[in-house]
Amino acid sequence: MAEHFDYVIVGGGTAGSILAARLSEDSATRVCLLEAGGSGRHPWLHIPAGFIKVLFNPALTWQFSTEATEQTNARRIPLPQGRTLGGSSAINGLVYNRGHAEDYDGWAALGNPGWSFAEVLPYFKRNEMRLGDGDDTYRGRQGPVPVTDTDWRHPLCEAFIAGAEQLGIPRNADYNGAQQAGVGYFQRTIHRGRRMSTATAYLAPARKRPNLVVRTHALVKQIIFEGRRATGVWYRDSEGRTHRASARREVVITAGAINTPKLLQLSGLGPTAHLQQLGVPVMHDLPGVGENLTDHFSIRLVARVRGVTTINEMTRAPRLWAEALRWSMGRPSVLALSPSLVHLFWTSRPGLDRPDLQGVFAPASYREGYVGMLDRYPGMSCGVWRHRPRSVGYVRIASADPFAAPIVQPNYLYDSEDQRVLIDAVRLARKLLESASLAPYVPTETLPGAQVQSDDEVLDFIRRYGVSSYHLNGTARMGPGHDSHAVVDARLRVYGIEALRVADCSIMPTMPSANICAATMMIAEKAADMIREDAKR
């Protein structure tokens, strides 16, 4: 069975939902969006507190994991990724964080014209509907995605911020403005108590257009080529039938940092030796496909507190019933919160010209430091990670079977400087949790505990309890033609192939100092413009 379109977009996640909406704005252009997951109607996808309920639900997420290494204490680290319309923007921690301006200037300096901060800022602004204070030089007011301030306050959050100020860290109300460094409340993609994924903000209105076709439960198995031109894809529907979606103009891959390189490799685009070993016919040798995998490896400190009610207790009956009532009435409620409430962007050591670490704080704590189950006692937690890690890894298909999970290896902590920054970050987090402002709550550190003191002991704690921040990127790296490991050029066109682009977090040449959802939305907005411009040539 075959259908014909102008554009076929593979992956209805954060980027794919935006591209489908933007490209279908032209009523003469026929667009097909293929998403392996469902339609995104599950109620937990729309309640911010549902983050905990959906993150490890295989019906809504890809349950990937890393390979075990000695640097992670022989553990396989979970790497859930969104498997629904809206992708990871429908399951993530809802934080809106663009990153430091120098991150994008660095992309341009690597030989990617058009990607400096000044050049990508208009796309950040186009995406955003900032509802709150901010300098309009940097902030957008008319975009589809509402970005709001936290309307829920807790004494532990205020005390944490005050403690940071006591350490010389300034309060910063808008880390997405002129200056990133400082401490304050996170901005988030929540509006009127509900999550604003790209499926909600972009795709839902666009689906009314007759020229946009959205297929869910459609797992793409392979890209179709005629010569060296991509002309469509094969995909399987929920009943196991195979279909062909043909693209007159382009195929655009927006399947994320794991599934994008997986599909490219299954289609014969990747390192020749690996593909031949698995019996995959090589279409074009692209050694960089699947390489350059980067992620933020985070560690969370936990403390028990006294004399205050925390989210741990508020999310258990009968208090939870009162919170649900407040949420239903549109009042501030724990059901309408992002998992992290307070941000910290700072340096691990004096003398650095920009923050090299990020911290997150919440008046809540997860058992043994893992996301998913709250402690039974009143608790608070502070998580930290290195902004721009040097450890990089890879994604490689394990077989020619499109339904088999790929091998994912981020190589966390393989760089000694990553280890050093995280050790320093843990020590900073300890100082913050032991500040005079938090002292009235008598915090008692439960993870890692007072017995962990030396650098070796702290590093062992990081190896035993560190987890992914779910900020995977870089596996189809953007770069100039002389870069042998670049997969796409500055217009996101796959090298050596016509009519094929990648337009998601996979193209990031280096890790931005941010939660990557905002940057992924920017990439999709910019890609839509480039695709439309090239169609006119």
C-alpha cells in the first residue's frame, strides 16, 4: 500500500510535531507525519505531575538503556525517550532552558554558518510565548509554546535560594535572558496547570488541515532510495501491515538521538564495517552516524528535613486529594509542577568565564536518588551535572532487525575532567544543603551520607547512583564537508544523499549547557525555514 506526499517526516516527537505544523501551513504542500507511538491522549501526559507515571511506561516511552561499564558500577542506566506524539516534550521535566549564548557561537565556529546565537535567537523567540517578565530582546511573546513562571512557592525553595546567595551566587530571574549564571526559579512549559508539549501547542491545531496526514503506531523500518535520492519510507502499522509513504520533495528524520541513527544505519547510511558485519547493504559510508552521543550524567543529593511538609507527603492521600481539588480549580498545586523547581547555574571552581555546571532543587526526594518513587519521609534534593561533558559515546544497531533495540553507550565519566567537575559539584551541593538558611529545617543528609568525604568516596557515590538527565544528542552531527564524522551540513542535509535531512537533537555538534528541549524546538523551527527556502530554488 502506498501514499504520495511532498514531505514525509519520520518521528512525531518534539521536532517532528513542529515541522509537520510549519510545513503544512502551505495548503498546496502535502505532509505526512509518521509516529511509532500513540496519539498522546493518555491523561498523565497532560498533567505535569504525570511525569513520574509515564517515564517508565513502555506504552508511552522507548525503554532504552546504556551498556554497563565500570564507570557506572556495572549498571545499565535507563534512557527512556518519548514514544507518543510530542515525543519527549510530552514526558520530560517541563523545564524551558535555552543554554548559554556561547554554545551556539561555538556551533558556528565549528564551520556551521547560520547557527550563531544571534542567528538562532529569532527561532527561539518564534517558538515561545513568554508569559512573565523578560527582556523582549531575548524573549518571544507570540509563539505557540507558553513559557511560564512557577506560581507555587515552598519555604525550602526560598531557603535554598537564600543559601545560594549567602555563598555569593546571585539571584537571576531570567536565565534565558542576557545572563545565565545565578539561582532562581525555573521557567517551564506549563500553562493553566497543564503540560504544553509540541503536540499540544503545534500539532493539535495543525491536524485540522486536510493537507496534513498523521499516522500513529507507524514504525518506520527503512528509508527508500532511487539511486542516491531518498524517495520515501517503508513503515509498519499497528496490525503488522507494511506501507510505503513516498516523498516527492524530501524525507525528514526527526526520530531523536537514538532512533534517528538507528534508522539511518538500517537504511545503509553509517560506518561501512559495522553495517557489513550485520549484513546491511551499504548505501553510503557515513562513519559519523551514531557517533558523538552526549548526555548530562547527573547525581542527586538527598536530605531528610523537619518542621515542614514536603512534596513527599503532599502526594499521598489524604493530602493528595486536596491537591487534586486545587488543580481542578486552576489553583497552584503540586500536580502542576515540574520535577525541578529551582535552578542553579554556576562554576565548579573560581576563574571560569561561564557556568560549567547546572544544579536543580526540589522540596522532594526520590528513594535512593532515583526518579520514580518518592521517599516516605519529608525530604529535599539537589541534583547536579556538568554542562558540557567531554565523555562521548555511540549508538549502533545490534542487528538488521528494525524491531531490535540498538546498542547505546554514552561512556559516562570516561573523561577525567567530567569526574573532577562532578566531584566539585557534589561539594557545592552539600554546601547549599548545609546553608544557614536551611538550618532551621535540620537537614540530615541521607544520600550519600556523612560517611562519604574523600574525592574517591564521592566519585564512588557518583558511579553507584548517577543517572541520565535524558538530554541525549549529537548522533547525526552537523559539520562542514571536511569533517569526516559530520553527518549533515549546516542546512541539515545528509551528506552524499539527496532529499534527506535530519532535523532534531541528533544534529547538535556539541552539548548545549541546557536541558535540550528548547534547543530542539529551535532546530525544528529553523529547519522548517530552510526546507521551504530550498523548495523555492
